[in-house]
Amino acid sequence: MTNRREFISLIASAAAYPVTALADQSQPMLSVGVLTGNIETDPLAQARVGAFRSALAELGWGERDVRLVVRWPGPDIARQERDARELVAIGPDVILTTSTSATRAVRDATNTIPVVFVGLADPVASGIVSNLARPDGNVTGFMLYKHSLSGKWLGLLKEIAPQTKDMSILFNPDTAPYAPSYIQYAQEMSERLAVRVTTANVRQAADIAPAIQRVAGSGMGGVLVLPDGGFIASNIAAITALTAECRVPTIYSVKSYVVSGGLMSYSADLTNQFREGASYVDRVLRGTRPNDLPVQFATKFDLVINLRVADALGLTVPNSLLVDAELIE
């Protein structure tokens, strides 16, 4: 029989036991899968996943509430598909995806687990969703750009390099299946800008140098690098180095590419979209269906110009751009 002293000791122990621990025993931990189009050694990609984790914590989902299961297949589509199947087999409560190909891999692997994407270029043109206002099935999220933005990119490049007559759109058709929509809008702008728009398909790293060298041949060429968190992100060092070596003015859709040696970018804040993605994951975990959450666009864009690169290319940045741009010395 328990004596009085032992009874008091038990009561004191129960009172001291953390409430969160008691809650953990009664409620199983939820899990969130994350499938990126990046490699694990990419510091920017790590920072974005960190921002997502922090935003979840701010919404009340700490490490004791939600377990993150992250996969880093990089741009390898076959590996993305394998990792997507592995994530689905684990059975997370929701999956966050980045890059079009990674999102497609998860969508093809499950039609029941909710999927929230971030940073996609065009989920409708890519066939990820058929409707932005009320996405069908189990997929929704946040997209960075409307395909009509390609006209804006070309206009900015023409403004900083007015001598440009040939604009080449660089992309990998395997990892950027939405490219035709961007190309269409760029071609519609070509007459107004007095330029000829061509395309450069690069399916492997060895294709990049010949594509840029062809543009440089005329002496009046420029390059628009389409958004692509897979192949382009993995080969951006080679692209910025080659465009500098060949003296080809180039515009990108990611600020970090300019920080690392590109000429200019006009882009949305991808890290912020990871935080926004956490807001949708939070709502799904609390019971909202994905098709009740409309696909949202980025609303804030930043123009960034690398003055050192502009000077090396012999370009004078016009005042019209200097006023609005973030300048990198």
C-alpha cells in the first residue's frame, strides 16, 4: 500500500511534469514532407527551408508538434520521382514542394495527400493545376511569375543594353515545361522592342557554352534566362561566367544570380514565398482543403543591377533604372 509520503511525492511529480509532454502523449506528432528541386549543399536552399520551418513555429507548430522530412534530389528528374514516392510512402500530413518538376513528381505520386507548392513559374501552363482561383485536386500554392513577365524582362534588358538586336531565351525544356508561354509573350513584345527573339534549349551542362557563344557571335545579342529552380540553379555559375566571358548582357529571374556575377535581375522574393507556403501548410494542418485555397502570385518585385558587371560589359546604366534598382558594387 502506498504510504502518505509516497502519495505526496507522486502528486508533486505529476504537477512538475511538462504540460507539453502530456499533450504529446495524447496527440500524435504530425509530419510535413518537403521535396525541393535543389541540392542539400545549396546554402540559399537551406536558408529557405529554414525560413519555412521558422514560419511554421511562429504559427504554433514547433518541433514537438510537427516533424519535417526533407528530401534534396536536385534537378535530377528521376531522383525527384523516386524521392516523391518515398515521401508519399511515409504518409506525411502535407507535402511542401519547390520547382515544377518536383511538384509534378509529388502530384503524380499521390492524389490524396495535400500538396503546397512555392516558387513555381506557371502551374497552369505546366499542368500542375487547371484553375488558379479554385485549384482542383490536392494541390495549391504560390507562384512567382505570370508568363507575361517575359516581356518586362526583355524590356529591362533592352533598356540597359539598347544596342541589343537579338534576344535569346535560355531554358531547359525538361525542367521548364512552361517555357512556351513565356516565349509567346516575349515574341509578342519583339516588334515593339525592335529585337529578334530566338530560343536556346539546353538539356545538359555541355549545351550551355555553345548556346551562349551563338548569341555572342552577332555582337548585338542578349540573353533572358527563364526561371528554373532545377537545371538552371544547378548550372548558374557556368552561365554567369560564360555570359561575362562572351560579353553578353543577360537578365535573370533570381537576385542571387546577380550577386554571384550576373548583370541584372527582376525577381520576386523566393524566401518570402517559403514563409507564405507555411501559412497554407498551417491551414491544411488545421483542416482546410487545398482546393479551398487559391493559388497566389508574388506581389513584390525587385530590380537588381550589378554595376561591376555592367562596367565590364561597357554598359551605362540609365537613370531610369538607377532610381528603382538595388545596386551591387
